[in-house]
Amino acid sequence: MQDRGASGLVAAANSIFVFGFQAADPCRALLRQITGDPEAEIRGFGQWPMSAAVTDTFPEMCGPMSGLQIPVERGATDTALVIRNTNLQSIVGAREGHLFAGFIYSGVRFFAGSSLEIVDIRERAATYFDVKKCFAGAVPIVMYLKWAFRDVCPMTAETSACLIIDDPPLWPRYGLLDFDELLQLADELTFATTIAFIPWNWRRTNRDTVAAFRESSRKLSICVHGCDHTRGEFAARSLQSLDRKLKTARLRMQALRKKHALDYENVMVFPQGAFSPEAALALKQNGFIAAVNTEVAPADEALNETTLADLWSVAIVRYGSFPIYTRRYIDHGIENFAFDGLLGKPCFIAGHHDLLRGHGSELTKFLRQLASLRWTLRWRPLEDAVCHGYSLQSDGDTIVVEMLAERLLFENREAMTRRTSIRKREPQLAALKGITVNEGLVPHEYRDGYVRVMVDIPPGGSVDIRCVYHEPPDDSPASESIRYLLGVAVRRYLSELRDNYGHLLRFRA
């Protein structure tokens, strides 16, 4: 730091993030110089488990993680910084010292992270990201970058949220799920639930339950959960096979809508989380606007191209530029939901009927934890939530909005008309039929792999933007063998037997 070049760099900076401290004399000397503490130390961790405490006094940087106590697994952090400086701002602390701290040096704001290394966002990811397993190399740098570049990439004003429950038919009760009880909870705690509905069940619905969905459409809705819900049905690699499945699923959902006047959300939740890269393209061509999934990588032998950067984005758009939003189970922990919120991701909670065990006591506790975080949580039906998912950049007087789902709902909350550039990644331009704004077809340009439209949004106004694609030839839906159809029926009835009575058998055992 004595070098003139380094001094010039410090003088020109608005803020600086420093990491990579080792328990060695050069690192110790640097830490002591920039912190002003002549006895500052770099200390390893000797006792596990350990807990990381995030300050609640710096919400502009820590966001929804403010005030959390996070259990950290062995290997998730290497060292702690022991600094005794009255002007130090501890952002993340632990028993041994600071994992992330801020201070002033030479008139510039410095932030020091204790990790030896920062995670490589280019690494392939086979499963969801867990802050408990990789804390020090991930959380401080994300907090810092979100704060340092807040003017260039502003955070959205609110975080969309939805509870997604897989599999239940539209019956008054299914396993531990009682729809009347769920609605009472939704009224009490103000949340929205989307049922991932298996199209095979479209004929097997209860009139009163369907009526409850129609009357409470902002609290209860349904989306598409596969077709027959067979194992790996959307992990198939054949576009023709996937197209037939999707057309069958869509015909069944349309029949449900026609029979019961119950609309459905054009979002796919993959059965067992299994999908192929080709499934993303098939969904796009069949008019779906997004998928929501617990698994983040393609199934079976398909090449996994998902990176950590994809997981940290609002949605994975790696496969055919079709958005796959991720969701979490509540046992992932409040810290992971909070970290997703810091990244700007929506809050999607996954579960099955057993999420309502104990009359929803565990769910109630978790929803209250979510409500206590430093964020503005906006509960929405699933399609509404994914359509409000986007990333923002500021370019002078123009806002640049990156559209993720095949439909975007964007609002101008300012008191002046805003010129807004909407762009969407589209590597296969030939598949795009057109773009509509508030249901009217508009001209668009294609540049650098993105389609772009420009709109002027009046104060308090909003736009509904959709990408429309050429559909594959309208072949007849899948015509399956009697053996296959019987197998599907047996699978569905056995699954319902397990869900409706299996928990009773476990309890008695």
C-alpha cells in the first residue's frame, strides 16, 4: 500500500473490497496498516459448529440477511479477522472474529472479507446453492457488490413470493392438506398458494373445491405439473415426444377450464424435478411462459451446463433461453431464502401435502420468519410472480429491463414517464413469431443475441409484454398403449393411497 500506483488506486476508488488474508506476516502487516490496529490478527477456526452473525445496522448492504444468525458448516470459512478498532463496522461476525467488516483508510471506505478465496461463479452446479456450505467466499462479496453497484443495477422494490404445493387433486382434503384450513391460514398470514396440478386428474375434481379456487383466485391457483406425472417424462430428449406430452397436458387443462370455468397458470413444475435441455425448448414452443423447479441441472445423461452464476440469477436461462425459476424447501433454512432475496430472486417455497402437518404449524412458523426479514414480500399467484421477475440496469434516463419469462409485467412507480428498453435473450430468432405490448404487436430489433423493444411508460402505468413463438405442427396428442395407460392409473392411485394413508401408518408405527 506504500506504492505510488496503489496509493493512486485508493484515492480514485469510491470503495474497496479486500480478501485473501492468510496467517502470514505480509498479510498481517497489511491488515494492521489499513485497519489502524497494530495488533490485528488473522485467526483460524478451532471449534465447530460455528455461527455467523449478520449485523442489523446496515440493511442497505445486508438486505434480508440483516440480523440473521447463520449456522455455518465446516469448510464454509477459513479464517476470521481479529480487529480492535472503535471505528470498525462489523458486518458479519463470529466467535473468533470478523468474517466481514468495514472501515476507513486514507479517506476511502474499505471492506475486508476473511475468506482466502471467492467462489468462482463459472463453476458448474449440480444442485442448489447453500450458504451454510460456502459462506465466507460468497456472502460478503455479494453483499458488497450489490451495495457498491446499487445505482447501476438497482434492486427491485419488492420480492415476489408464492407457496407451491405439488400433486394434490382438487378435493376438499388430500393427505394432510385441508383446503379450508389452508385458506384460513392464507387469510391469517396473507400468503398465496399455487397447486402444481397433474393434468391426468382433470376429470377427478370436487365442485365445491373448484368453486373455492375461483372465489379466492389471488390466494389459490393451479399450474401445470407434468402430464401423467410418470418418472422422468420431461427428462426425455425427443422433441417430438415432449411436444406430444405438452399438447396432451394442455388439452387436459383446457378441458378442466371449460368444464369448471377454472383458469390455470401457464407455468410448468417438472415431476420429480427431472427435465432435459430439450424440454425447455418444447415448453417455449408450446406457449408456456416459464418453469419452476427444485432441481437445477438436467437429468440423466444430459450435459449439465448450469453454473453458479445461473443459480445466482433471477432465473436459469441456460437452456434454450427459456426461464427455469428455482424454488426451495423450508428445510433449506431461512438463511438461504434470505440470500436469494439479496440476489433479487423470488421467494418460491416448495412442498407437498405433508407441509401442512400439525395443521400447518411448521409452515406458519416459517412464514412468520420470512415476514420478519428486511424486505418487502409480495405474495402473488405463481404466473403473476414469474412475470414480475426481471433484472434492472440504469443507463442515464433510460431503464434497461431484462425480461426472463416469456411474459413480463412491469410497472413504472415513479412520478414521471420513463423510457424503458426491454430486452430478452433469444438465440433462436427464427422461432420468434413476434412481441406484443399490451396485446398489440410491436416492432422489435435483434442485436447481440437479444430481441429489444422500446416503450414509454407513464407515471403509475404498466406494460404487459409477451413473446409469441411459432408452434410445432399440431400433431394429434399422444396415443399411448393400454399397458401404459393402466400403468399411469395404477401409479396415480398408489401415490394417492400413500399420501392419504401413509402418514397414519407412520404415526401408528
